[in-house]
Amino acid sequence: MVGLIPSRSISAPERIRRTVALLARRGYAIGPQRLADLCLGGSISPDEVRWTAAASPDLNLVNDVVVDRTSLNRVGEIRSRAAGHGANAATYVQMTRRFVRTLVEVAPFIRGVSIAGSLATGGFREADDVDLNLIVDDGHRHLAYVAVNTLGLAHALAHRNKPVDDLTRRPLAPRLMTANLIVERSQCFPLVRQDEDMAFELLMAEPLFGIEAIDELIAANPALLEHFPQLAVKQAPLLLDSPVRRLPAALFPTFLDGAARMLGEAAWRYMQWTRRDSPDALARVAYVRATMRPYTLFDGPG
């Protein structure tokens, strides 16, 4: 099983193939230099990536992107996303930093925030939303979800002209800021998930706030470093200064989380209802939720 054997003990070609497969599961691919930096089991030489791509019947180097056979027909889309990222990412990163600064001021139970999804991985298009990973105080996961989405709706109303697709189209305003992964602090010691996909999620995420909580999570889960030792030296160039003022934590006792759950679940189910005529969008949501389990919210019956 994945995770039982240290990734650094696997041969370099196999590590490259598994990294390409991991990227393909997430819907994108990258060039030899970045693939070498992000390789499962630790960084290697870009020349080794090129050699493996040339020698392996399962891999191809097409337009300077390393893909497996299942992704050959998506090379054009992958390169288009990369081009879109170059044109749009900087603006949306700065927008997200402003949003998160306000979020942590009004939600003192949030310990750490990172940018995830396409804005972190390099495939962001202007029609995409911005995914956020959060570490929160115990008993505040649903409060955090409601805080992100309430503030996110107010934020999106100011950006009603943003391009949308089937995933981000909404009746009032585009979906712009999204809680991708929310874990309570106690869930980090240790994480239930110790697999390469979770390690890669943390590797690719760009910390914005609460680097101490993020570092604490990584230190408490050394098995993640067996998959990606790069986590030990990951930088945080986008980190925000700690806010001078935050709302008092006493305003958010844990008993409010139950009410937040009911409100958040009603809103989430409404969002799924708005996608009822878009099977591709529903399938994408289902896939993302599957990759986040057991940390997904609203997984109850119905």
C-alpha cells in the first residue's frame, strides 16, 4: 500500500511516474524542471526526468510538459491553464491576501490559512475560484466554513463581473473564495491521512497566515516527509503579518458550531442544487470531496 514504504527507497523512474500520476489525478501536469523539484521522495535532476520521459512507454514529454498516456489529449488544455495562470495569478493572489487578512481579523478561531487549488499549483484561470486550506480551533470547523462563505459572498458581490464557469456560477455573485480543507487543531496530532496525496496537498499549498500552526502540523506528522521531504524546507513568501486586532474569541463559543453546521449544510446543499444540470461540475465536486475525506464537511445521510 502507498505510504508503507518510504518513498525515497523507490527508484527515481518509479518516483517520477508516481508523481506524474499524482498530478494527473488532480487534472494537471508540469515541465521537467518543476517536476524534478516536486518529485515524490525528494528533488532530483531535471535531466533524469527528461531521460525517464524518453525511455518510459507510459510517459511522454509533449510541448515541455511531462504527461502519462491518460493525459495526452489534455496537453492543450494544460498549457492553456498555465498561460492563464501567468496572466491572472498575481492579481488574484493579492486579492486573496486582502481577503484572508480580513477573515482572520473577524474569525479569531482560525489558526492557519493557505492558498490551495489551482492558484497554488499553477493552473489558475480567471473563471476559477480560490481554494483555501484552514487550521482552526477545536469545535469551530463549521463556524470557519460559515465565516469563509459569508465573507466570501460579500467579497464576491464586489466582483460580479468576474468570468465564471459551471463550478463558479452563482445566482447572486460568482463563487470566488472557497474553503477547500478545514481541519481542527486536534485532528493534526496526528492526521488520519498520511498518504502521498495529503502530503502533496500540504506541499503545494501556499501559507498566508499562521505559519506556526502549519509548521506544527508538519512536525507532528513526520510520515508526510517520507513522501515529500521538500516539506521540511518549504518557504512561505506570501505570509501576512499577524493582525494588530482580532475579534475576541469569547464571541464564538463552541456551542455555536452546531447552529453553524445547520446553516452551512443548508447553504452547501443549495449550491449543489444550483449545479443539478451540470454533471461535469457535480463530478468535479465529488472528486475533490473524495480527495479530502475524512475531513470533508456535510457527509451525513442525504
